[in-house]
Amino acid sequence: MNRRRFVKQASFAAGALLLARYTALAGNNTMFPTVRTTEKKRKFKSEAVENIIKEIKQNIGNKELAWLFENCFPNTLDTTVDYSQINGKPDTYVITGDIKAMWLRDSAAQVWPYIPLCTKDKALQQLIAGVINRQTKCILKDPYANAFYKDDHKISPWHTDHTDMKPGVHERKWEIDSLCYPIRLAYSYWKTTNDTSVFTQEWLLAMKLVIKTFKEQQRFNDAGPYSFQRETGNPSDSLPMNGYGYLVKPNGLICSSFRPSDDATVYAYLIPSNFFALSALKQLKELLLLHPAENDIVANIEILIKQVSIALHEYATIKHDLFGEIYAYEINGYGSYNLMDDANIPSLLSLSYLIPELQADEIYQHTRKYALSNENPFFYKSRAAEGIGGLHVGKDMIWPISIIMRGMTSSGDDEIKYCLQMLQRTHAGTGFMHESFHKDNPAEYTRSWFAWANSLFGEFILKVYHEKPHLLNA
């Protein structure tokens, strides 16, 4: 099912009832309803995860944040993973939550916060190795697809899309970040565990497909093999110009037909995703040192790194009247650009989260201020909260992941505390993060089961706990 069908999933009345129940039970900040999946129904149990939950509950003073952490941090393991052994190798299929398909982006992000715990929990390490193995299979099936089924023969409801749909593919929207997230996950997994068992010949073939796809989508010689059109009344679910999108002038950047929100790009040079690709390519180059015989692919990576890096430097910035030099969200190489930011990651706001060295970049800091201002058409503000939304669920809908990302990319106590407070007062009494909520009424939200947001919230709490624990005591 398409994410867009969940836009009005939770009604105002249902949200209000939950909020009333929560207020009655939690008014003294010590009593909260049990909303986590019961132990016997959990998909996967990790001793290391349970231990960190106990530690957080014991050591932070804000018991509501502790309760939210207890619900959100393990949500991916509790409800979305399907772990098994296939031919003696770990295999982990991960659904997004209420949509029963595996997005390359979401699945990597959902398990990302568990990586530091792998050294304390071998079963958890095997589960994440299984995600890497499953993502390898997905990329080999179709590097242009964004979402997959576990059943290789299952037919998608989108099988009528005008693109090269295959059985086992849920959706075939080309998004650069779909190939970056698996590299980021594999790289961090290797750095943490020193386990190289996931870097098989199949993985190497998948990485060669990644490079091939990136090079095709630079479109130096032609538009490449990918096109996509959907018979729909929603223009952001399809591509113009016979399915290839609006024209670009080749300059070294990589085209992304869709954004990480699964909405079509206006201009295909999506700047946050190209920054992410540059980071992933550097990580992949280091990983390929484990395959010293692959000099040709390393040479191709080095060329891509140089081309993308030069193009970002020359074309990604514009001069804003209020904020000075900032990064555009999208460009086309002809001089046109799209100024905005979207909540989904990679976003402009998230750049220093994905690429920590950009935290010191003056242009990024200017861009961050822009993204969190009324100059960004998708920035919404009310008495309840302020944050970034996007095209996907429409006007006035704030995505909690944008609030989390604001906190994750801040070093200021006041701003981080403000983000924690907003998240604390906008979960509508459910104890979980949602896809989005209305800026004037958090009880009007989309997607009650959205594991990516839950994992990211858990990661945020852990970051604050380790770096600024005093912010979690009130």
C-alpha cells in the first residue's frame, strides 16, 4: 500500500481519546500506560537493548521521556523484523511498520541505532548482518527500486506503473539515497564489529551495480535506462517528459527522480542526496580495500567522487537575501533552483547528521537557519510545535523526524531542550512517534506505526544521554 493512503489514518476523535487517557494516567509524570508490544508477541529480543532501556529509565529524571524511549527505541525489533537463516547466512527482512514492504532507506535507518550495541549482543549483530545481506539481494534484483517484498514472486499493487516492474518489487521509484543507506549501514557495522562476513561476492556485485547506476544517472551521454510514470491524479507520484523527468544539464551530479519522501523531484539534481552519495562513495572506497583485486571499481569510484565533489562546490549554492550563501534543495544545471527543505532524510537540515564534518561548514549553518525559518515553504509553526513537513502529506503537517533532526544537529542546550519538549507534547498520548501531526492539533496525525521515526527518537535520546544528560532530568 502507498504511504499516501495513510495520510488521515488517525482521526481527531481517536487521537483525542488517547490524549485524554494519557493525561489522566500521566498527570503526575510517574504513571504511564503500557503500550509497548507484549513480550510474547515481540519479533526479536535483544538483551543489550533491554539493558539500555533499564539504564535510561533508572537514570533520567524526565519519566515521560523515559517512557517514550522504552516504547520507541525497541519498536523496530518488537514489530518489524523477520529474522532467519538462509543457506547458513543471516537474513533479516524489515518492514516500515504499517506498510508491509521493505524500503532500503527505512530498513537501514531503523536498525542504525542498534549498531553500537552489537559488541555486547551477538544475536543483535547477526540480525543487522541479516539486514545487510537482505539489502544486497534487493539491490541485485533492481538497483532502481526503493521498496521490496520478502516473497520474490509477490506482485505489487503498482505493477501497472510504466517502468520495468519485477515480481518481488513493491515500488520502483529511483531515489539516490536508496543506494546510500545500505553503504552507510554496512560501513558502520564493519567499523563497529570488524565482521567482514557480509562482504561476499554477491555484495561486491551489488556495489558494482550501485556504481553503474550512479554513473548512468549522471546522464552525460543520454537519459539512462530508467523511466517511470504512474496513472494517478497526483502529479508528485509520476514523472513528466515521458517518464524521465524535467531536463537537466549534465555537470557531474547524479540525478534522483524522486526524493526520500517518495515524491518526484522538480529538478533532478537533489543536493542533499548528492552530498549523501559523496559520503557513501568515500565509505565504499574504504570498504573495497577488503577486495584488493577490485582496482577497476575503485578507480571508477574515485572518478565519481571527484566529479560529484567539484559539481557540488560549483553549482549547489545560491545567494539568499536574508541568509547569505546557502545550499539549494534541487537544481537543474541550467541555472534554475528550488529553495525549500523537506523533513525526510537526507534533507538539507540533516546534512551534518549524515556527514558530521559539515557541522563546521559555514554554508551548512546558513542553510540550517534557512530550513528552520518561514522562508522555507514547508516550515510550519504554532503554539504546540514548529518543524518541517513536506509535499507528501500536505500543508501544516509537521514531521517529528524534522524536530528530532533539529535536535540531533544542534549543540545548544536551549535548542535541544526545546526539541525534547516539542516531541514530549506532540505524541498525542500514544507513546510513539508518528509520521506527521497537524501543527495546531497533535492528535491529528498520520501513521501510528512508523518505525523509522521511533528508532530516530531513540537515537536522539541516547545522544543526549551520553552528551548532555542534564537535559533529560526535567
